[in-house]
Amino acid sequence: MLTSPSKTCPNGGGEMDKVAILPVVCILLSGCAGDVSAPENPVELAAGYERSAQALYAQATQRADATRAAMDLQARATTDVLNAQALATRQFMDIEATQQAMDIEATQRAAAWNATVTASSIEATQEAKSARATSTMQAAVAAVESTAHAVQSVALDATARSVRRDTERAEATQMLATFTGWALLFGGILALVIVVWYLLPVLKARWRVIRRASDEGEPLVMLERNRDGSERFALPLRSFWHLMDTSIVPQLPSEAMQDRASARQQLANVVSAGRGDRRRAVRQLSAQPGDNNGIGRTALPPEAQQWPRRVNLLDLFADRAPSLNNLVVGITVTADGRHEIVSASLHQLMHILNVGASGWGKSTWLRSFLWQLALAREPVEVVAVDVSGSEFNLLHRWSKLRYPVARNTQDAKAVLSAVSDELARRKELFERFPLATKLPEYNHLSGDSLSPLVVVADEGAALLKQGGAGKHLRDAIQTARQYGIYCLLASVSATYRTISTEVRDQFSTRLCFRTSISSSRIVLDDKAAGELAVKGRAWIQLAGKPLLQIQGPFVSRLDFLRSLTNGGPTQELPEELSVPGGDDQAVRIRELAGQGLSKRQIALEVFGYAGGAAYGAVTEALQDGTTAETRTQASSTA
């Protein structure tokens, strides 16, 4: 039995040697039995072990078969799912392709239908036009024929009426001649009586005025008082209808002329002049600005003074190049009616304040001034600030720019801070040469070649209200002129908040185009600019000279662009060097804010007043402090 042959395992599981299995099972059972004594019949025991092993083997084989069957089912299910998905995908793609083909076919059918409708519409339109043209031609032929018949009938009727009218006219002329003779006779007598009756008292009163004027040395030139109470220069006995107007009585320029000795002298000169010279002298007097009474200033329109409507700057420099020693600001009309160029050097003009309402010539004058700087023979640098407009868009490639155009408040503050640094540097250079009081003298004594630096700020009045940029700009206006740093401020209007009297008096040249009367009074101490009615016309106050009316020069944007040399600014836009809130004033402002004071109270404490620039400086200092704290926290966190 121990050497029985091996059998094949059921279910195809391979062959197993019973001789090898039985000892193993016996060992396991003996190990588990411990001290149990061996049975008496080992053959039966081995047969039992063999049956247990075959049962265990049969169970393992069944489990393996079940596992393989489950795996086969799962593989077949996965394959079925993948096949179903592939089939669904192909069906969806087929449906989408079919839909696209149907859309394309529908589009082609619609296009063909539209083409058919369009062709039909064109054909119908052409037929309608042809029908209208035919009917119009037929109507025109009928109208011409009817008109010809009507003209013939009218001509016949006119001929008959003309014959009758000639006969009646001859009879009426004879009767009218008789009546007119008698009417003229009686009418002349009546008119003579009326003229003598009404004119005699007027002539008598005006003769007394003329006699009194002659006694005082001012004959034949007087003030007339109109119905509305205004006064104007006029000649007595000017016209017959003037004499008949009894509501206008000539008066002597008593109070106003007594306060104007120069005007009295000019009036005295008129006495010995002829009629034409006398009228021209009156026009000259009326063109001069005076006090707020405005005697005669607007009596004659500007056209009567032969003012040019436009002054082409290119024509003025047709035979010469612009120079910093002779910059043209406009054209004026002299006492004898000649046009005279108003010009001065850059140092004499600066600083310049240019005020005018939009559309009246302020920006055009500014462009003409920059055109002269662009073509000037002498070296010059320009700093441009334009935070609210587009006038300086043409300057971005200009080689005479020191920095790129400042387009926002932050850039303006950085650029003007750099200008302040340049001012400090030039102050140190000038200290070495005490005899130098202006830039040409310094260049002559030192042998250096410092260029003038012109700061041009469009809408500069708005910058003056701000704390950082406004402070740098005010410092430049008040102290930079002798060091060759000049400021040109342009603004739409002027108020005492934006341009104080202290700042305004720093401008050697104040130019005012049409603007409000209040702005005119602030800039010129006169309301003259508020009464201008011609574009490009302005009143200008030059240093040490009386108020003068000019016509500003004109240069087109294209000609201005042609004058600019390419190359771009000489330096990059500077970064703001000062630490936000690092100055003592800003620290003081933040300390007061920490104590709970309002912005108005802080402005009163630090600046002594609470409006305009002071309030803006407080706001900017607090904002800069907040930004600095935020940056510090961010850096510490990082």
C-alpha cells in the first residue's frame, strides 16, 4: 500500500503522489495529537487521512474554478462595456456629422434663396425706375406743352394790359405833378418850422457846453452819456441825427479825466489835430485799459483798430531762427495803427502765468512758445507736466525733454522733486561765485555751460493745491528764477485758493485770454480779459510795463510736430527719493492725527490756515504714512 502508484488529480489540477502526501498528513496529525498513542491499524488511519486530503483538495479546486469563472465574467463585462461605449461614440459622431451636413445644406439653400430674392428685388427696382422715368418724361412733355400755351395766352394778355396801363399812367403823371408841387411847398414850410422849434434849444445848450470846454482847454472832445448811463468818447455836432437826439447830452470828462493826467494831455493834443487825426486819437484812447470804470475801453470794436485775426508764427520767423534772447509772445497795434511784435528774452519773461478758458487760445499760445524753444539756437531743457490733458502728447520723443512727460500725480511729484534737487545743486554752484546773480553771469564767470531749465505745467494751478508736487512747484516759482530754472503755468481759471497773491507776484509775465471776470481780476488786477470776444486775443502784463493787449501767435500741431527733434528724453523718469512721511512736517501731521484731531484742526495747527493747499498737504501726508506702514508690514511678513 505504501508503494501504490500515483493517480491523476481530478478537475485537471495535475498529479499528486499519495505516498508523498500521506507521510506529511501523518506528521501533522501526530504533531497535533501530542502524546496520543498510535492506532492499532495504520492502514485505516492512512486511508482516512487520504480521504481528508482528497476532500480538502476538492474544495480548493472548486474555489479556484469559481475564482477563474468570476474573473472571466468580469473580463467579459468590461469588454462589453467598452464595446458599448465605442458603439455609442461612433453613433454620436455619425449623428453630429449628419447634423453638420444638414446645417450646411440648409445654409446653402438659404443663401440661394436670398440670392434669388435679391435678384428679384433688383429686377423689380429697375422696372419701377424705368416706369417712373417713363411717366416723368411723359408728364414733363405735357407740362412743357401746357406751359407754352399758357405763355402765349399770358403774353397776349400782358400786351393788352400794357397798352391800357400806359394810357392810365400818362393821365396819373400829369395829376401827380400838380399835386406834388403844392405838397412840397407846404411840407417844406412845415419841416422848417419843426426843425427850428426843436433844434434851437438843443443847439443853444450844446453851444454853451462847447464854450465851457474851450475855456478849460479841452474843446471838441467830450464824453457822451447814453440812455443806459454808460459813457463813451464822441465828437460834438457829429451828425444831424445826433443833434436831434435830445436824450444824449455831451458832458465834460470831469472826475474821470481829472484822475488821468495822461488822458488829459492826449485830449489836449487832439485839439490841434485835423478831423481824421482826431478820430484816430479817440480810437487810441478807447483801446487803452484803464480803471474799473472802463471809460471808453470798449467803445469801438477790435476790427476798427485793424487787429489781425491770426498771427502765423512761421511767417514771423521766415528769415531768421528763434532765439531765447528774443521770444515772441504776440502782436499788438500801436497808436498810429501799425502792427508791432511784442517779444522779450527768456529770463525777462519768466516766470509766466497763462490763464484762459478752453477754446480761446491758451493752449495754442503754449504750443507756439514750445515751438520757439524747440527751434532756438541756444541749448535749453524742458520738463513737461500734464496730469489732466493731452496737449503734451506730441512731446514724448522730443530730445530737449529732460524727463518723460509726467502723466499722473505720482510722476509729477517725482519729476518736481528732481527739479528741487537740481535747484539745490545749482545753489551750491552759485555759492562759489558770489557775483553771479543769474544764469548768464554764472556761465560767464565759471566757464560752465548750464542750460536753462523750463518747467511747463499744463493745468498747473491744480498742482499748486497738492501737498507734495505743489510744494516743489511753489519752491521753484519762488526761488528758482535766478538759477536758470523757469516755470510756465497754464490754467483754465484762477482762484485765490489755487494762486495766492504771494505766488502770483512771482510771475514776471501774466497772460490772460478770455476768462471769467473774477479770474481776470486775480491774474491782471483788472477785468479786461473777461470782456474779450476774439479767439487768440489776450491781455498781457509784462514786468515793469503797463497792461497791453495782444493777438497771440499761432502754429499748427503739424508744424509743431515737425519742429521737434527726435531722440527722446535725456534721462529716465526719476523715482521719488524721499521716504513717504519721512520729513518732520509729515511726522508732526501724523502725531496730531494720532491724538484724534481732524484734518482741519491739523491744518490750522501746522500751516496756520485750513483751506486749499494746507488741507491737501495734510491728506497726502496721512496717505503716505498709511502706505509706508503697509509696506513695512508686508516686508516684515515676507
